[in-house]
Amino acid sequence: MASIQLLSFSTKGLCLLPPSPVSYECRRHNCYSLSTSTGLSTGSMFASSREFMVTNTINPRSSLPTIGPLALEEEKNYIGESKYHSAWTSVQQEQWRAQLVVEGEIPSWLNGTYLRNGPGVWHIHDYNFRHLFDGYATLVALHFDNGRLIAARRQIESEAYKAAKEHNKLCYREFSEVPKADNFFKNVSDVISLFTGASLTDNANTGVVKLGDGRVLCLTETQKGSILIDPDSLETLGRFEYTDKLGGLIHAAHPIVTETDFITLLPDLVRPGYLVVKMEPGTNERKVVGRVDCRGGSTPGWVHSFPVTENYVVVPEMPLRYSVKNLVKAEPTPLYKFEWCPNSKAFMHVVSKFSGKIMASVEVPLFVTFHFINAYEEIDDEGRLIAIIVDCCEHKADTTILDKLKLENLRSFNGQDVLPDARVGRFTIPMDGSPFGKLESALDPDEHGRGMDMCSINPSHLGKKYRYAYACGARRPCNFPNALTKLDLVNQKAKIWYDEGAVPSEPFFVAHPGATEEDDGVVISIISEENGGAYAVMLDGLTFEEIARARFPCSIPYGLHGCWVPKTKPYSLEKVCVLNKRNTML
């Protein structure tokens, strides 16, 4: 039976290790081994300069092993006494799969797969990355099946990741990292390749979405970083090739994806503005809906995400703008690829989904946001559209949040309260031709600890009036959001879930099929623990109380965003290949 090679990171370097015989006796040698039943090997562990064993594969026809909670001493041995919180520690093996022991009860209706994407490897050989957003993409899957829970983890095989393994060095431009040029001519060549896109990463470490045709796509902000994966095996199927002629190098990391829509924004760095584009299910071709020209600055504002309503796309123009000169530089600048340009002001533009016409363009107070929560149309008693309401995780127009996400800052928490304040920022965009919009707090920020990011809502309320959102909040003092919170935007209250020393990832809401209440469902989050452990937690969407948890057999680093794949017939590799071939030929 074929076996896979596993990536081992240690202070001695990055090594590819062949499979070795499995033995649970290796616990005595500071190693905890796992077996799997899907042809996947589980990995090598290291402590300081020590290297440990790698397990082999086992018969894929045998049943999955049930991995229960590890004893504390075994957990310490497993993670090799890492000096960092497990949230900020690189994964120790490329992939594994195992059935987890569930404490509590998973609702019988929760059947499907929760996929979470995010950076999971933050060093190459003896070189350490500098920023949270630089890490190589790691997928984690939770397969729910009638109360049974199977977990898996696997690295996305991007060209950037494979090149790093092969050459033991950074080969593509990441968020804050640039490959070191050996000489002046190599540096000139790198600048040229930047503008052609050849040197940009395809490390799809940000989001994961299920397209309306069933394909599952991992994304980052470079267009080349769009990668298809198999949601069952987590196998990398290949790059998603856009077949249109729209060009450009970057796009919004968070498109709006439904069963019928794929809408995204393409920033234009040459003629400052944004293209609003959409893609039909079953195709790889984006079509232009409309264009928005920037009203301030020489480049468009960073557009990591954006909101939509039932009839409109809202294009944010943030004063944190793309910077060509910072893109060219070989060393990180204080704001990386961006510049803070308060004199350029901030704007919100409203574009019709159907005609592409700009329906409103207003100046708003300065703001900084990564993630929009939702938007909806405000209708008066006579049925007239009077405003667009837009909610986001807003960082009080403070760009220092980017610096706080440097790994050295995340790993050096000493109890001081250094997390910058954030709130649910609510924009009101008037639709009567008024030139100015408003930005206010949707609820008292103290309700959620003045920390706010990584939100999800009931997807049936996308673009519609809604009441509830789920987010990462804060229990002060902290240096990073460390709590989960349910936001009631009508009563302006919040409920908090908190586990001391833990770092939770984005709370993801899965609605109860057929539910009549907006918050009837389950909230899923993956928790990284201070002692090196990790577990998945399930909360009741109504009460926000914990109903189940399941411990992972190893540490899980912090992740970014997820999606839900209902339990259906898997989207076959053959079908993906046929569809990609057909679209490429068109």
C-alpha cells in the first residue's frame, strides 16, 4: 500500500521523513502516535532539537480508531513542551484522521462537514515567519454523522507550500514575507515578476467556500490562490482557473457565495477603483456587473470583504489603501502592503446587482475593518427604500490591529491588556441622495469585551434584516479575542462563552433545518488550549450554552474561516476534472 511522506519541522531544519513502524510504546520516548484508516499517515513530533517517530498507514478497510482525551502528561509529551501557545505553534504533521470521543450530545440533525481553513505552518527550515497571515494553509474538518464525529487535518498543497518543502526556503511573496534576493539582478527580476503575478503566493490560507455547483474552493487575496479541494479527503485537487479575461492580481478574500451567486470585488490598482463581478454555478467565468471609481486616494482601499443586500452590492472604500511602493519593498513596512491615508477620506458605494448602476455614494467616518457581518435594506412604512444598513467588525479606525497580529506579539502575552478596542460598527447609507452616511456602535462594546471579529450569521438572513450574530469577543485582559459571543442586535445585548487560557476560532452557525427561529441551530468553534491541547465545541444557538465538545488527539493552531458542506453525495474528483477541463476549453 502506498504511503505518504510527512513534513517534520524542527530546529535542525525541515525534513521529509519516510514512514516508520507504529508503536504506542513510543509514548515512553516523548512521542504520541496515531493510526488512521484512510490511507493517511499521521506525523512526527518534536521537542526543542529532538525528533520523534512517524507512524505508518494502516489498512483503509479497518474502522477508524477512536481517540479519546489525552492525559495531561501525554499532551505535554505530544507537543514537545512547546514554549508557545498551541494557537501560534506550527502543526506537527501534514495530515491525520480519527474518530473523536464526544462529551455531551451532538444533535442528530447535524449531519455534514464543517471545514475550517487558516495558516498552520509558520516556519521553513530555521526561518520563522513574522505575521499570523503568512502561514501555509491548513484544513481542519469535522465530519458529523448521526452523533458521531470524525476529525481530519491536512495541508493544502499549494505551489508555494510545495516549493518551500522542496527548497527549504520561502519561494513566493506572502502577506509580510518576500523571498530573499541573492543579488541585484535577482531583486530586479523579482519586482518584474511581482507585477506579472508570478512571484505572488497561491497559499490559499484565508477562506473556504462551497460553490453553488458543489465544488469547494479555498481562497486568499491573490487570484492565483484559488484552490479546489475534496471536502471529504481534504485532498488538493488543483488550482481553480478563471477562464475570463478580466485580469488583475488580487480580489476580495471573502466573496459572497450562495447556491445561485458568486459575487466578488476586483480592486483596480491602475485606474483606482473596483470591478463588481459575478460567476454562475458550474462555470469558471466571471462577468462584470459594474464598476466603482475611487473617490479618494491614488489606489483603492483594502477590500478584504464586503457586504450585500437582496438587491445591492456595497463597495467599501477604506482609507487603509493598497500601496504600490510598499508592495515593491523587500522588507515589511509598518502597514505591510497598505498605507493609512486619512486625508483621502472614507466612502461607501451602493451598486445594483442587476443593472450595475451606482445607486448611492456617500462619505462616511474613517474606519478600519477586515470583516463585514451583514447588510440589509431599510424600508419605510410606505415601502420606500430609505437607507442601507451595514454592520462590520470595526477597529475604531485604528490600524495598530495589524501590528498586534505579528506572531512575536501573539506569542509574548504577559497578562497585559493590549488588544485594541473593536466594536460592531453600523453604517447607515442614506438612499435619498444625501452626501454623508453615519457610523455608530450597534451595541455597547463593553457587552462583548471591546473585542470583535470573525463573525457568522444564519445564512438564510444574508442580505436581509437580522437580529443575531456570532463572533469572537474578549474577556479582558488579553492580546487577542479569547471568547465567543452571541450578539443580540435588537436588544443590544451579548452572551459570552469563555474558557480560561483558550483561543477560539470563528464561531460558525449551522441552522437547524426547518427552524422558524433565527438563532435555532448549533454554533461550532475549534479551540486551541494553553497547555497544548485542542477541542471542538458545539454551543446551542438559542441559549449559547455548551452542548458537546470533542478533544483532538493533538494540538490545533488558530484558524480563520470556515464553511458548511451538507451531507450529500461527494463531489467526485472525476466531475471536478471534467468541469475544469470544459471551462478551460471555453
